[in-house]
Amino acid sequence: MKKNRIILLLVGVLIIISISAYIVTHLKVTCESYDYANCPAECELCGNSVVSSYAKCHTVEFCKQIHGSICSDFSVDKCPQHCVVCPPCNVCSSISCQSEGFCKSIGFNKTWYSDVVERINGSTQ
């Protein structure tokens, strides 16, 4: 009788482990599950670079495969509309073209660069 209880207990534990493993592997969050505005730093916005709202959140590998490039492949003066100009790190003095999610992750919003340029232009007049 005791042996049967142990076997049933082990079967129950195995079922719970199996269900947990299924949930973790099949219901994991992917880049594609984020919308445009919430695309995280480890993902990339890619799509139609002319109209930013058509860009979708994908893996970096997907964007490189489909478009041959990602935001960081562009120079600042050729940075696509769905990308953002910001420093490559929060203590860097240089600027580069990056994904919006990356810039957000280090504390720079989408308008950071245009705000800086506006302030510089305003102070020189």
C-alpha cells in the first residue's frame, strides 16, 4: 500500500514537472509579442523605415536576415525614422543610431537627440 502511494506521488510530481516544462517552452515571451512602443533593448524594430509605425518588434537576427541591417548599422545622419540617435552607453560622449528599446534601456528617450540639437541651436542664436 505504501509503495503504491509513493508511485502515485512520483507520477504526480512528474506530471507537474512536465506541465511546467511545456508552459516554459511554449508560452515564452518573444520579441514578436511586444508592440512597437514597448520593444525591449534585446530586440530590434525593423520594417518600413519610411513610416515608423510600420516597424515591428523582432529579434536582431530576423531584422538582419530580412533587411540586411539593424539600426546600429546606420550612421547618425542616415538613421532610419524607426531608429533613435543616442549615445551607445549612458556615460559615452559619442552618439550612434540605435533601436528605441536600446536607447530607452540606458535612459535616453526617442526625442533626446532632437532635444539636444534644439537646445544647442537655441543657445547659439
